[in-house]
Amino acid sequence: MQRRFARLFAIAAAALHAAAASGASLGVCAHLHRVSDAAELAEECRAIAAAGFGRVRFDLSWRLVQKTPDAPFDFSLYDAAVSDAEGAGLTVLPILGGAPKWATPVWEHPDEWGRFVGAVVEHFGARFPDLEIWNEPNLKSFWKPGPGPDPAKYLAVLRAARAAAKAARPETRVWLGGLSGVPLDYLRAIYELGGGDAFDAVCVHPYCHPAPPEGNIDRQLRDLRALMAEFGDAEKPVAITEIGWPTHDTRLPGAGLLRAALAVARPDLAAWRVVYAEAETAVRPQGAPNPVAEALEKALPPGSSVESLSGRSLRERLSAGGVDAVVYPFDESFPADTADAVAAFVESGGTLVDFGGMPMWHPCAETGAGAYARDESGAAMERAERLRARLRIAPAAWWLDGAFPRDPVKAFPTEAATAAGFVGDPAGEPCDRFQGTGLLREGDEFIPLLVASAAAQDGCGEGAPTMREAVAASVTRLAGGTNGCVALCGIRGARGKLASAGEDGQARYLVRALALAFAEGAREVFWYEFRGSEVDPFDSQGHFGLTHSNFSPKPALGAFRNFALARPDGSVQSAAPWRDEALGLYFPQWTRPDGTPAGVVWKTGGPQRMALTLRGATGDPARPPSFRSHTGRLVHPIRAADGAYLLTVGESPVFFEGGILDGIAPVSSPSTHKRTSP
């Protein structure tokens, strides 16, 4: 059997030091301090511990423990949550932040802030071995007020917290506040300001949903480690304090406006034959329907139909005829490999719908087996610009033209939209993406559907766009006799990450994300979150939980438990190669605290028969390795004549234990191996 490890050692060399980190911990985010019922609080803590988590993370807000500048600190709101967590065997990671109004902005009150941090450490002592200072300070929504995130101001807050914490208890470790994503420019600025000595661990939130973890979490962590090494900080721990995938239902936002746009484009059509042009980076199980396409069909007029296609299939379908409209994804991406065919379709009389915000903005290409990736090279972006010009699409936003408002303004329906049956929010629709008329040709007809009112633009500054120019939704009917149309929308409610991983996808991604994070040297990983709020079935934010709001488990909870059993705290990551990106193959390994070798294997881009060679821990053939799926089911691979284990490897991870993976390769032919006794 062909061995692939010589080349793989070269691939993995840069990550060997990070991958050898030991003592990794599994944590979870849970809003325990918000649970007012004592029995419910105790139940949640017990459930978290029973799942295999060792730590729990939640906010500890300054404004909730000190109401006025002279008031004493009152931690009673948090004492019960901390005590119940400890009673279940959990260690708390508090997120310190939430300055009261009288101490806002916090960077102008370093002494008061320091007294708060010191009081936290004095009150909880060794019960809080680590403090995370602020949550996502690189986002305006968390770092306010002011014009926006500022690394220098945050560093001042971080230094004041560190000084106060160390004065109260020198052993306390101060963590950099969990950064949204892995913002290298923001972190570089902190290092360049000399802030490397102000924190004991780097915390990041490398969310990538609905995309899979591969090529996202691992790449971002490698880039992060390279930056830290550049500033001589490579030995410092990295913790992922938030990561997760939601399981919400998919509902098409802006459905009413979409129906109105179609009615304006083709008033002669009562029902539509639509092709949804796939470009999502999330990978669905083979044969599974596209949830966005399903939601789109529900939003269309009765009798309409939707086909979800990509690449060659989409081009062939357009050539065959019988299509009224092509709908692009609702997240500002578009399939660049079929865009010429779509443009020709519009020029011959078809309709293109792009309700993603900035139309045709992020080119994507199919990379194989239903997987997509963005291509934002210079050539791809120039081609996208030419395609937009071909279809008379002239997007406008504040970063392209300073005359347009930076913050969302309210847009209201025009007579054309109202006549087509659209009834919008009486308070207006928030918008920060617009469409211009600069690329129209003689004979084209531009029909605004939503425009920002003059009142909504007050304060936008001199030279702000007129009502006519600030068009947030429109239909353009192209000249030339065919009357092909382009329908666009830039309101905030009509775009976003619609795709959901689903409950089974969440379980698969959980195992793969954790395995990737530890293979790339993360010291601790906190899943977001334990229990979902689930107030709105279509709101992704309420559906990250491993359990439903009533504590009933999702498949991901069992998958986590199986991961924790396979790789308990104290496991030591193997420095051996663990991926073959050409094959989409991943196989991280570790040694458990009891000395048992273990690992997990999976493959993206479609399942494939693989031959695995495992070296037994003791060399005793009577004690062969065991295999389990991420759901905990025993897996029984075929044992080949040469001793290899033949296993179909795909999107669902398979754990192995009791053997060290010594070789892995595709099985070229079913006759290559013969079955022998295990």
C-alpha cells in the first residue's frame, strides 16, 4: 500500500510545536447568570458537567455589581451561578466588561475600572484562575461609544485590568478579550503598541458558519500563530473562547419585496420557473436538498417551482430553456463560473434576482462535489466588475462613495412597489447598500422599489444622495427588445447567513472543529453555546445550543460527549502529520492521559474508500484498535490481507483508539485487498 507520509511531514512541520500542546480543556458558553430559577440553574450546571465540559464561560458585568460610583460591589447576582457551577465540578471563565453609564467610555475611567477588576479577584480569588477582559472589543457593537474599535484604547483597558488583577492575586492569568474572528490587523496593532506583555493568552472567535471548519479554523489559527511568532510570542497559549454552528430553520427574508420585484419585472407571469444558483460554502450531505432553495420556493407565488443547480448543470439548464428567473444567493456571493451564462440569459429576456446586498460582489467557484470557495483575486474581481457593467448594475455604499450614509437609514416603498403588492414596515426598512444609475444605456428602464427618505438622510452630511439616488431596491429592464430584467435589493433584512448546518451537520462540524483546533495548537476551546434560547425558529442566534431550550439534546451534544471520551483533558496532541488537503483528508491523533493512542479521521469533498495502517500500542494482535462513529456507534472496517483496515471515510468523523495511524491511502480497486479475520 502506498504511504503518503513523507510529503505530509513537510506540510505539518510548521505546526508541530503548537500541536504538541498538552492539557487542553473543553469549555462551553452558557448564560448562567441570567437563569433566575434556582432549580433550573442547578440542572443546567449538572447537564454541562455530565456532557464532559470542564469549564463554563459567561459575562460578569461591572454595571450589574456597582450601580453608582460610591456604591459597594455586590456580587450576589453571580454568587449562585458560580457556586452551582463549582458544585457540578466546573471552573468558571468570567468575561469582565459591561461598564456602567457613569464609567463610559471605560478607557477614560482606568482607576474605577481597575478597582472593579481588583474587587472581582478579591471576591472570587482562586475560583477564577483566568479572567477574559471584554468580549469582542474589535466590534463596534461591543466597543462603544465612539467612532469604532480602537486597539490603543482597548490596550489601556487591558493594562489597567492586568495591573489590578495581579496586585490582588499574582497567580491570576489575564486573557486578551475574545476577538471576533481572527483579526490579524487588530492584534498586530496591539503588538506594535508594545502590548504583548499585557495578556497571558490570546482569545479568538473564528466563526465561519455556515461554511465547514476545514480551510477556515485551521487556516486562521496558522495565520495567528505566524503573527505571534513574528513578535516573539509563539509560546503563549491560544484559546478559542467561542465557536459554533446554528441549527435554525431557513426562512427567506424580504419575501414580500421579492414577489413585488418579480411582479414589476414580468407582470404577465403568475407563476415562476426559477433556478437557484448555488454558491454557498457550506457542504450539504450528498442528496440533501438546499434549504435556501426550499425557502425560496415557499416565498414565490403559488404554482412556482425552484431548481437548485450549479456549474455545468446550471449552464445546461439555461441552454435547455423553460427558465424564467435565476436567483443568486442572499449573502453577496455569486457563482462566477456560471455568471457569463446568466448574463446571456438576462440579455435574451430572462430575469436575474440578487437580493444579497451588494450585487455580484464576492465571486465564488465550485471546487468539486458541491463545495464552493470565494475567489477574490484581482482577476476575479475585475471580471465581476465587467459582468456588473454588462447587466447595468452600479452598486453604491459608503465605502465606495462618501456621500452615502455609513449607518443604516430607512427606506420606504415607491408607488411601483406598492402597486405590485408590497407592504413594508411603516417605520421603514434599514438599508446601507444602494443601487445607482450610472451604467444605464439608452432605452434601459430603471424602476426604484425602495428609496431612502429625505428625513432619514438628515445628518448624513453635505452632498448626501438625493431620494432618487438612494435607491435600496430596484428593477432594471434592459433595452434591446427582449426586456430582460435585473432585480436588486440592499436592505439589511433581505440578506444574511440563511443557510443552517442542521442538527446533524452541527454534530459533524463540532467534532471536526474541535479536532482541527487542537491539532493547530489551541490550548482550550469553548463551544457556543450549551442551551439555545429558540425564541424565533428562524433566528440563527437562538439556535447555537447543543440542547434545545428545554434541555432536550441535539445530536451535537452526544457528538461532544463522544469527543470528550475519545480525547479527555490532559491528552497530548501528536506531532505527526494530520492532513492531506489535496484529498480533503484529515486524521489528527493524540495520546490520552492513560497512554492510549487515539485519533479521528474524516474526509471532505465526498466519501472515499481508504486503507488505514495502524500500529498497535502494544504490538499485540489480540488487542486490535477499535473504531466508533461520532455518534458513538461501533464501526467494523474490513481487515485486509496486508493488515490494513478498509473504511469508507467521508464527512462524518470516525474515532479510532488503541493504535497509531501509520499510513492512509485511497483504495484503488475493490480487488486490491482481501478480507481477513480481524
